[in-house]
Amino acid sequence: MKDKITRYFILWLAFSALMVVLMILAGQYMTRPEFIPDQGALWYYWQNTQINQMGRVTGWGFFILHLLTTIYLVWKADKSKEQFGKWQKWLFGSQVIFILLHLIQTFFWYDALVYDTPVWLSQFSVIIMLVMMLIILNRKRGLFFGWKLPIPDNVTNFFINIHSYFIILALIFTFWYHPMETTVGHLIGFFYMFLLLGQVVFMNTKIHFNRYWVFLLEFTVLIHGTAIAVQNVDNPSLTEPKIMWPMFAFGFGMVTIITQIFLLKLSKPLLILSYLVYFALVLLVYSGTLFGVRTFSQVYEIALIPFIEYLLVLAFVGLVALWYKVRR
């Protein structure tokens, strides 16, 4: 069984890499709309200037079908209690089909959910997903340098019970919101999305709970967020391009060294080395020595992302604990 699951997992990784190649190839022949200049933080640049009704209809149709199919198959797979039975094989195949459908949908109609939903909705749903993982994994690795936040068991179990279906909704919504473009940010983002969908496919298996795999899934948001920010520095569509990549790189990096890295159970020397590398890079960038894009007066920004994530952890835990208390 273990060998079979491993073969399917390798097959999923190979398919994910192949899809990136297909995106690049399709992008060479794809007819893109004429984008209008960026309108600010709440504007999504990658869309037609006029509403594309076929893109709208196919986008919403495939999104709903993808969502309902995945929820049903996950429910059946969870109910069967098999390690990797027929329902997960169906889940595997269904994700392959919908990923290919999205590439076809982008190629012919480009737009999907962009006209009816704000751009921040997909961003915020991903943030909630990351916060949920901080809460759920608190039992294994703690929240602050290995220290475990004293979260009541019923509160942790609440998030364990709902996280699958919320994450499925967040992933599939985000997946269909964005066109399969060929910028570096899009390619990294979609590859990351394929890995996250793979985590859904391999539910109830050892791969789903493998600490190195889980760490990779959390850490990749740093790579994706930084890539998007770097891409926007020279993006001619932006009316006021801003250099924001240090905030994303070191902000998500701070969450990594404070919390996520403790899932790997590294030796003390490796932990110390990780801290030294992180703070050395912060010093080099924020002293202006490396890249010349920051000064020490801006170093406060690296705490913004960790502050938001940990504040949301406390808020979510507090609200659920209060809800249980009121019920009693």
C-alpha cells in the first residue's frame, strides 16, 4: 500500500510540473485581452476591459462543478477510511480533469470569477487557511519557538473538523479566480496550487501528515508572495510600482523561524544556524548593503505579516472558545 501511495504521489508531482510546462506552451499561442492600467490595491489587473460573458459562465460553471465534485469525493473517501482507495483515485482523476479544464477555459475565454468577486476575497481565504494550520499544528510544534499555546482540545478539534472543507473552498475559489497566465508569479502560484490540491487528494495517508511535506506547503507561500512582489516592481501596469518583496520575504520568513520550522524537529545547531541566516539577511537588506532597497527605518515592516497571523490565531481561538462557553 505504501509503495502504491508513493507512486501516485510521484505521479501527482510529475503532473504538476507538466502542467506548468503546458501553461508556458499554451501561453505562447493564447490571445490576451488589452489590460487597463492598475487601479490600486483592490483592482485585479489580469482581466478583460469588457465583461466576457462566456468566461463568466464557464468560470462559474466549472468552479461550482469542481467544488461540489471535490467535496463529495472527499466526504466519500473520509467515510471509507481507506488509505488510498477508489474514492481517492477518483479524487486524483477529478483534479487532473479540472486543472486541464481551467487551462482550456483560460485559453479560450481568459476570465472567470473576476467580475463578481473582489480580489481580496481569494487573498483573505488563503490567509485564513494558513492561520488554521497554525492552530491545528500547535499540538505538534507549538506556536512560539516550540511553546504550545494552551488551546482547549474542543477548540482545536473544531478547526480539525472544519479545515478540510474550508480549505477546499478557499483553494478552488482561488484556483478559478486567476487565469492560467505565464508570468513567474502565476506559474509559481499555480504550481503551489497544484501541490495544495495534492494535499487534498492524499487525505488520510501518511503523505498528508508527513512533516517535511506539510512544512513545504506552508513555506511555499513565502516563495510565491515574494515572487509576486518582485514581479510587480517592474510591472508597467502599476501606476505607482512599489518595492514590497522584503516585507513578504522576511515577514513570512519570521513566521517560519518562529513557528513552522519546529515541525521539522531540527537539532539545536541547525535551529541556531537558521536564525543566524535569517537575521544576517535582514541586516544586509535593511542596512542597504544588499540590493539597496531598504533602510533600518523600514525594518518594522517584517513584523506586519506575523502580527496579523498570530493576532488572527488568538482571535479565532478566542471566538470559538467563547462560542463553546455560551453553548454550555
